[in-house]
Amino acid sequence: MGKNSPDMRICVFCGSSLGKDPAFQEQAENLGRLFAELGIGLVYGGSDRGLMGKVSGACFEEGGEVLAIEPSFFLEWGATTEKITRLIPTSTMSERKQKMMELSDSFLALPGGIGTLDEISDVATCLGLGQAKGKLILFNLNHFYDPFLILLKQYEEQGFLSPDWKGRPIVCNTFAEIKEALEGLREEIHA
């Protein structure tokens, strides 16, 4: 398996800011390097800013494939980078999410803001309805996603999510768990 021909692509959702916890930046860079090491193609939102830039930059610098899906107005703002394999421009944020889903075998979320919440909610909905392929992994780094997981539990307890809902995320609390989950996804895809 060559680094330039990935057998699996994972879309990473994360913040266009670094956040306050230094572990977020460190693990974003580690994740980018891991993608390159494992030969996983990175699909992401295209910015060179924040955690997005850390994941993509680390992946690219280690020889990994980086597909940037970016709305044209982001390009006008100068929020792109040279450290990509291919740029796929879109007209809107909705078109961007749709293109990310089309190109990805699964999804992984690092910490992020309201845009990241929108993306993981949309993907979880589509996975639950069978309109997207793969799984959603949440990197619950330093308990970042605990409030979201509490909300999902509330939805289930109140009868708004079934216990067998297919959009339920895989929750990883450590980098070792992320690596294990990615290796498990590869086995599922190639089974």
C-alpha cells in the first residue's frame, strides 16, 4: 500500500481555531501523522487555520494524501493552504458537507466549534438514515465531547433515538483508541 494511493479516506471535522487546551493542537498533529503512516487519505474542510491546519499540515508533510473541500468564499478570505494534494471548491457549506460525505469512507471529529457540531450532527443523521457510509468517531480528548454524549443519552432516554440507532458515534478517549478504531474501520471496509 503506497502512501500516495490510500485504500481508505477519512473525513476529519475540527476547529478552525486551536482552542485553549494545548493537547488539542498536539493530538491534531499526531492524527495527521498517523493518517500518513497508515496510508489513510485525509478529507477535510480546506483551511490552514486552527486544528484544521495542524491535521492537514502534519499529514501532508509526512507524505499523506490531503483532499481539501472548501467553499469558494473561504478561498476569497485566504483561508487555504499549499499543503494539500487536491483542492475541491464548493459553492456553499451544505455542498461542502455533501462532497465530504461522498469522498469519505468514515468520519472523525476532533474538538471544534459550532461548525464542527453541525458537521457531526449532519453526518450522524445521515449515517442513522443509511444515507452515508461508514462510522463516526469522536475523539473525546480531555472529555471535550462529554456534553454532546450526555445530550445523545437524553435523546435516547426521552424516546428520540432508538437503542440501535446507526448514527451512534464510536467514542475514543485516547490516541491509542483512535488508532485502534481506524485499524478496525479498515478491516470492516476490506472485509
